[in-house]
Amino acid sequence: MTPKKINDKEIIAISIPTGIGADIGGYAGDFGYIAREFSKYFHCIINPNAVNGGILSAINYDMSYLEGYLFDEFFKGNIGFIPKKPYETNRIGVIFDCGIKKEILNVHLNTINALKIVQGINITDVIYTDSPVGVEIKIENNISYGNLKNPHTLLDAAKKLIQKGVEAIGVVCNFNEDSEDINYSNGTGIDPIGGVEAIISHLIAKEFLIPTAHAPAFFDIDISTKIENKKVASEMISSTYFPCIAQGLSIAPKIINKNNKDFKNAINYKDIKYLIVPNDALGSKAVLSSIENGTEVLTVKNKTVLNVKANKLNINNIIDFEGYDTCLNILRKKSNKQ
């Protein structure tokens, strides 16, 4: 069977796992300009964290915004997706953690109204959790992760939104003082909240198979007046990080379960030309599934805190590139020859 294309473009996937300190893509949408370059020539499946940058987003209709759990499930063959057509958008529902203090909540509500008025983003429903989510942040062995004291309050809220007919869900949880990290702010450390943000989005995506993304509500608004590292600059000019996820969710693809009759029309892993990942982060479910199912895995030198390389997995047929620009140039040439 001939692999499907989207708008006459071959489909590739680029994975930048969250919370592992990727030198490129581990900060505030700092992979965005690279994703846009790839999307000029290919349709790109991309992690939200790779293109999310506070009030800015690199997303466009030549990218399919696929949350981490859904990304893995896609390459395991359990789901497919139907991409949005240009100018087609989702109905977005928003969950607010009731633990967010009123002053900070008001900033987010103003942000939602601004997104509706300026960009026409279709945010149809806002709901509040019945009890505080209780986000706990942890960092161990240079990997960020965390815990939710009350995950069921998020699931209950998500269920109510889905019953109202939303097609994508944005979540905003309360984060306390322990969410700051000076090394990350300097562009050298790992994102301290990336791991627990993934837990939040995975929770809802796994339960309901719906596009989901999270934005934090910090205890205070702190817009920097200093010149900051360019990797985190977009966060330092933001009073809220909600705009980037709203823009991504607005054009996120429809998720199709493999048991659904529409699965035959959906994009599935067999349609993917390449999966591109950092060369020391080969232990993800998406990568291991791709190796098993025959999807071609390409690696790029993009240092993370991990050390899971091809030689450790006894894989010999992975092509490694010095940088994303080199990788793109080679793929373009190969694509033009076919």
C-alpha cells in the first residue's frame, strides 16, 4: 500500500522528549524555527513542547501537534489521526485548577478573551476543577518528573468538557515557588516542570484520546527586564504561557482509535517516512516501536541528559546526522529523487 501524503507532502515525525534537557528543543519553543524549516518540505508530526513558547508558537498547518502519550501510541499502531485542513479548527475546552489564585486566574481569563478576539481561536467552554490538583515537582538524575495529589479532579473536569462537545483540551494547573530553576533560566539546565506537565497531559490524553496540552499558572507574574538566554526568551516576556497551547490545540489532528471504522482513512505509522530523534535518546516507546515495525529512525546530535544510543541497543542501521540542517538537506535531496 502506498503511504499517504498530506497536501502532497511526505510525512515525517520529529521527537523532542520533554524534561530531558535537550540542548535544542528542551527549552521554550527553541526547536520552533527548525520545525518550521522541516515543514516547508514535509508534513511534520511534532511534540507540543518543541514548538510551544509562552505567548509564541511555531505551529502551522504543515505540522500535526501530537501529545507525548498519543505520539507513542501512534507508533505502536494503536491510533491514527486525521489532520486539520487549512482554516479548519477545533472547539477547545479549558480546565483551570481551582487552586489558582484569583489575580493569576484573571490574567488567564483575559488571555482567553484576547485569543478569541484577535485570532478567532474557538475556545468554547471553561471549567474549574472541584478540588486543587496538587502539582508536585521532582527532579532526579537530571530528569524532571512529578506527581499529582488529586488526578481524578482533572479527569472529572475533562469528562464534562467532552460531554459539551469539545475537540481539544487545554489545562492550566497551579505551580508554586519550587517550579523555578536558575540553570534552566540561563539556558543550561532541564525544564523543571516539563516532566510533570507531561504527566498532566498524558493523564487526559490516555483516558479520552483527545488532543491535550498543559500551561502552568505560576504563583506570581514575573516578566524579565534583563536580556535573557535566547532559548528561554519567549517565556521571559510572557505573563501567561497559555497562548502557545491554544494555538497548537486549535489545529491539532483528530485522533482515531485503531478499532474505529474511520481508521482506514487515518494517517498511521505505516505512512511515516522517517522518525527523527536526538541520538542519545533512543529509549522512548516511539523509537522502540519504530525499530520493531520498520519505520526508518534517524538520529541527530542534540545532547540530552540521557545516554541511550544506538550501540547500547545493538542497532546498526540508524543514520546519525551532525545537525538538523544537515538532516533536512539530505532528506530533501532524497525526496526529490523519488
